[in-house]
Amino acid sequence: MPPGGDRGAGTAGRPAPPPGTGTTAVAATTSPGVADLQQQVTALVLGTRSLAESVDACGVPMPIVALLAERARAVVDELAWELGVDAGAPDGDVGPAG
Amino acid sequence: MSAANAVIEAMPADRLRAMVGRRLRHVVRSAYREVPFYRWYYDRLGFDPDGVASVDDLARIPTVTKRDLLEFQAGRPVAGERDPSLRQIHLTSGTSGVGRESHPRYAEDLEAVGIGGAYEFLWAGLVPGERLLLTIPYSQTMAGPHFQATCKAAGLVPVNAFATGTTERVAQLYRFACAGLSATPSYVHALTLEARRQGRRPDRDLPSFRRIFVSGESYGTEWAREVEAYWGARVHEGWGATQTLGVVMASCELGAVVDGPYGPARGVLHGLDHRCVIEVLAADGSPVGPGDAGEIVVTTLRTRGLPSVRFRMGDRVRRLGTGSCRCGRTSSCFEAGTIGRLDDMIKIRGMNVWPSSVDAAVLQGAVVDYRGRVFTGGDGRERVEVGVELADPSAWSDEFVTGVRDRIKALAGVSMDVVQLPSGTLREEGFKSRRWRDERASRR
């Protein structure tokens, strides 16, 4: 057993890892569950874009809100990419990449 | 296989390629449109980014070097005029000796910077809530923000040990029951010597501790195994830089050093191919084949402020065949532990000598560190001297000297004199050690 191979995770007294941090590799890309996630994240991308635009257009001084909306959009774009959805396509479309 | 993201890691190769190709097209066009450096550079070369349609067009894109960036940035305000979207500025470390270019970062970059490192930590088996000791200094370089963001992306708790010394850092490993630490190999060596000096036995008295993450330097497999045995932890490696917005290659759950048929062997670094296109090119610009070494050239797919588009890193790596690792991942593969600066190579008596080979021969056991010197002897011949400092100076012996000389000859191919340096000669360097000087008469 390599050094540190079985120390730590899963031993008694250690909290279980959060969902989604499991250790099984599956053919996830074509799973129906993943397709649902991609649709959800696409909606989130469109939603955070719309929110950021609305905050800009609102006319009420709220830079803190604007900066949070900017960060929300950036986080959702990264989330989308890691789910195989390209939120930065040059034609503005958002959808499963590739 | 311990997946950090099975959606990406199990994606069929053709889908990944199409995804990357579409993104590459966007990256090149938006770089020209929005990034002053690329507009200046491509206009100067007469390059039209609209001609890039897919990954097949990659080789048509001009490469960029550090000197190109420095030339553009000379005389211009750092990161341009006031930009309300600018959120951070990262300077490169300057260890290449050429200069320090600045990298502007926007909100998108700050969300992207930690993701690659999160793959490294999660692949290694760390889980959210575990504590990671951070030692690389927090300054105007990307390192500080990068490691904070990586911990955040992996759900780890950073133990920020930047502002303290080695003695206290060892204590913090215990105080915070750390699961791992992140440092350069040189600094892991220094921490190990200090922990030994304190009489610690982390393999027995620090049960939480199980992973050591190294970066920034090459290292020997025997050294890595010694460190693993002492700490009761596996060594892992990640590679990345300011130009790649963090880690873009990392070892998997098998670690950076694996059991080979003849003893410890090099592990594999897996490319995060959906975040960065990694080319390995020979001197003539052609891609090297599996098993061959060449220069790392990167094109980042998640950077907005200053993307790297075919940026020549000046680092050398050995490319391995796809699927080289027993873990079964199908991403691009590179040899762990041997990435070094192209300009670090020294020609000695007609032989190409890589300092990493001398590192592997010397940095073992109770060796604190060493310094190498190439000079012209009184008889006009090339001489090479390796000055070694031991933790316990009284351990110096003829047997020790012979052992080191024989290993150097075997690994580097050149005979070198080995001399002892007094205790305290070598200043502790927490970041990357620069060990070699070339003082030959012909170099003046």
C-alpha cells in the first residue's frame, strides 16, 4: 500500500464527503441526469446574464449588488464549462459544447 | 479512478476535441478583439485570427514568448489604463531572469484560477473540510490568490503559513491536524529536516497527514520515496504558471512516484485538456512524439484578462502516450518530476547536463542542499564542483563522497568533484532554488 494510501477519508469519526464528491468514474457525459444538469445550468447562465444586465439598467445605485451579480455570472460560466456547456460561444448561444 | 468531475473525465475524445476547438476559435478571436497585446502582436505579424476554425488550425497561430509580452508592456502602464472591470494584477515570479510581465485579471479569471488545482487535490483523495498547509509566499504573484482559490474550489481549509518560519510551520501541521501541505521540493526537504530535528514522527504522530503537493521544481524518485516514508504521506505534483492561470497538469490518485519494475518510477501528470491546450514542441516547432521531450506551449481556454495563445513557456517536459497511466484516464500524459527550465541545461565537456539529474543524485538523506559550480581550472580544463551541506557535518565521510560522486556520474553522465560546505552556508530558500553557477573563463 503506497504511503498515505488509506489514511483519512472514510475512517470512523470523519464526516462523509458532500454529494458529488464520490469516487466512481462512470460514462457520465451521456447520462440522462447530466443532460438535465446541462439544461439547468444553461438556464442559470441565461439567468445570471439577464440579472447582470438588469442591474446595470436599473438606475438605482447598488455597486455591491452589481459586483455580486458579476461574480455570480462568472461562477455560473465556470460551472457550465465544467458540465460541458460553453457559455462563452461567440454567437451568444449557450448549449452543450462539442 | 478517483474522478473529480466524471462529466469531463469520461467525455469521449471526439466530443472533447470539438468542445476545445469551438472554444479555441472564440479565445483567439476575442483575444484579438479585446486584448491590446494580441491586437498589437497579430497586426505586427499580419495574422488573421478569423482563419482559426478548429484545433486543426492550432499550428497556424503564431507562438508568443515572454519577451514579446515584455516588449509590449515596456513603457505602458501595468495592465493598461484604468479599467473598471479589472480585479487583480498578477506579476510573474521573475525566476526565469528575463523580467516580470503583468497579467490583468477579471472576474472570470478569478473564478477560473482555482479549478485546475482543485482537480489535483481531489484526484489525490483530499475531501472538503480537510486542512492544507500553504507555504509559498503571498505577494503580487499569482501564487497567493491561486492557492486560496484552489482550496476554495476543492472545499479545503487553507492554513496560511506564509508569514512564519519553518519551525512554526511544522508546529502548525500538528496544531491544525493538516491532511497535506503544498510546497516546492526544496522546501519540503527543508521542512523534513526541521521536523526530524524536532524529533517528530509524522508517520506515527500525525494521523491526519497523508498528502504532499509539490510544484515548481524537479525532484528525484528516491528523494520522493524517502519523504513519503518519513511523513507517511504520498507525494503528488501539479504544474502550472501565471501564464496558465494555475494548474493545468496534475498527478492522479496514484501519485507522482509509482512502483516500477526496478524500483520507484516516475508517475504521470494528466493534462486538464478541457482547460488548456498543451503542446510539446521540438526546437523546430514540430510536435514531439510519445517518449520525447520538448518545450511546453500552452493555450488557455478559461482566461479572459490576458489569455495565453500558444505561449512558449521555456519549460521542458517529456510527453508520454495517451493512456500511459494505470488509472485509465485518456487525457494527455506527461512525465512527473522532471519538468525544468530549458535554459537550465548546462553543457559540460560536450555533454548536456540537466541540473535535475544532479538534484536526484545529491538531494537525499541528511543533505540540506547543494550548490554546483562549473569553472575553468588552473590547467585550463573544465571542472565541476558540487558543494554539499549536511544537516550533521560529522556525517561527512569518504564513503558518503564516493556514493554521491557515483550517483552523479550515473545520472548526469559527467564526473564532478564533491566538497563539503560548512553548516549554515546555504541560505534557506522557500521558493525555487537556483543552485548552479557557470564561471568558466569562456562565459565571461
